Amino acid sequence: MQQRMSLVTLGVRDLDRARAFYDGLGWQPAGSPEGVVFYQLGGVVLALWERAALEADSGVTDGGGWGGVTLAHNVGSPEEVDEVLAQARAAGGTVAREGAATFWGGYSGVFIDPEGHPWEVAHNPYWEVTEDGRTLVEGTGEPAG
Amino acid sequence: MQQRMSLVTLGVRDLDRARAFYDGLGWQPAGSPEGVVFYQLGGVVLALWERAALEADSGVTDGGGWGGVTLAHNVGSPEEVDEVLAQARAAGGTVAREGAATFWGGYSGVFIDPEGHPWEVAHNPYWEVTEDGRTLVEGTGEPAG
């Protein structure tokens, strides 16, 4: 199995609401068939799809809440963390943790999308965010961010 | 907010077991501090971290099971789907859905890692997987895969 990931699908209960939120971040959807919305995020795709359909398709049982997966968006400075959190709040997200210094030596906060999916927004000075948007672990990367 | 994703963190209850599974897929971890394991997946990082710590860090309440997020790994042919599912089973994963034709015109199956996180393994003839491992939505992409 090659060491890569193609797609992250977020199960949603209200597709229009979820799409409005991600569009509100300034993101542009790709061509998407009825009932699903795709965003091309660099070399990975983010999909929004009905949560009950995704549950059945994935062969799992929905615990109904958060299930142990958190996404992250890294930026180049602490100031950008605060800017993205403000943008997410303006788009209808909830800021669960304001930007602040972290135990691992960076700066981060968390927003939660209208469907309950958390995104950490982080500046990790040990990692590199390239001009074309890739995030690269340096040799001594630090946790969760 | 730039249209990209940096990191997917999977909460785990047994880090050694989880790492053994992903290492068993043939993946090589990056430099990782104590208590976390990072895998560089193209331009995105996959992290394994204690689920209770991730819950607290993310400002959410753990529903205890699956929470509406499914990852996917796309490959170039139906045969490769079956090969990856066999590899995941050999590494200690559970195959929740054997490879088969899908309603959206592709071929896919699902494995679940030892921590309960599902991965769809898919051949989507409408999408492109590039030589360097990026997955690109074509104009008329199809759902979930």
C-alpha cells in the first residue's frame, strides 16, 4: 500500500449548511455530482456527504458525536492562526479553543464546523508549509499540529 | 483560509498497536516525539495520538465510536483495491466491505484499522491518481471514492 491518502469524507446532516460553511472560508468546490460536494485540497480531496450514507458505506456504527479524527490546517505564523479562526467564526463555525501557545512549542486554536468536525489551526515552527501548500514533518516534528 | 489541509490525526487507544498496523502496511514513520507517530503522506501528515488527549485538545466530546469521518486511498485498478485490502487484513485490519463494483461506477472496499478508523480503498475511473501520489477530481467526479 503506497504511503499516501486520497480523500477525507466528512459525514454531514445538512449538506447545504456544510457547503455554505466551507464556501464561506473562501474555498471553491470542484465538479460534484448531486448529493456530494468535493473540494480539491492540494493533492487530497475533501468530500461532504450524507452522514448516514457514509456510515453504511464505511461498514461502521455511528457513535453520534466525535469519533477520534481531527483535521488540521497549518499556517506560517501565530497571527495567521488568529486570522483563520476569525474567518471560520465569521463563516458560521464555532471556535472551541482560541489561538494560544501550545505545550509542544507552537501556537494553535480549534474551530468546529457546523457538523461537529474539528479543525486545529496551527503554527508549528518545527514543520514546513511549502509555497504550493504541502505540510512537511521535519526530523523532530512535534505532536498534533 | 487557503484551500488545503495539513494533518489528519487519528485518536488511538493503543499507540503501539496502531503503529504496528500502519507500519505493517509498509509505511515508514517520520521523526516523531514520544507519544505520537507521524507518517508523511505526500503533502499531508497522518498522526496517531492518544484519543483522550486528542478529544481534550480538540474541544469535543467523544461519542466513543465512529464520528462521521472516513479516509480513502485511491488506486489505479480494481485489482489493486483487492491487493490493498488483503494487505490491510494481513497487517491486522478488518475488512468491512470486500472489493466490489460501486453505485457510482467505480470499484471499492473498506478496511477498518485496529482503532476503528475506516479507510475506503477505491478505484475511481473518473479521478486521476498522479505518479507522485496526488488524487485529482476530474470535472464530473463521483461520490465517496
